Amino acid sequence: MAQKQLDEFPSEIKEQLLDGAQQIFVAAFNSASDNGMDEASATRVAWNTIEQNYDKGPDGKWHRKPDDTNQRFKSVQSGGN
């Protein structure tokens, strides 16, 4: 399947996603398509990718989740030798 550009997606996608999320959606969709997925499956992959880093706000738009620094930097203690 040929690579899709943002303007080829339905307007609801462009209206709900902010610029950075739009680019992530398109990249995820195209990657899934390149791996042989049909359009419906590639769309599901793209939305799942968005849901990992964005939350849908009360305004109906997807907003980036706040960084959780506690998740990235966990302390590890070693028992020694």
C-alpha cells in the first residue's frame, strides 16, 4: 500500500489530534501498512500508538500525557558480590 499523507485521512483524525500526534498517527499507520496490514488494521495500530502517549481531553482532542519521571528512573539496589 502506498504511503499516506495527513491530508488523505478523515477530517476527524486531523481535528482530534494536535500536530505532533498527527505525525505519530501517520507514521504508525504507514509503518503498519508497510508491514502488510490492511487499512482497518493499520488504523487500529495508529490509534493504539496514540493512546500510549496521549489522553483524550474533555474538548475531544488528544493531549500528551504528562511525563512520569518516577517510572523512568527507578532505583535498583544490588546485593553485591
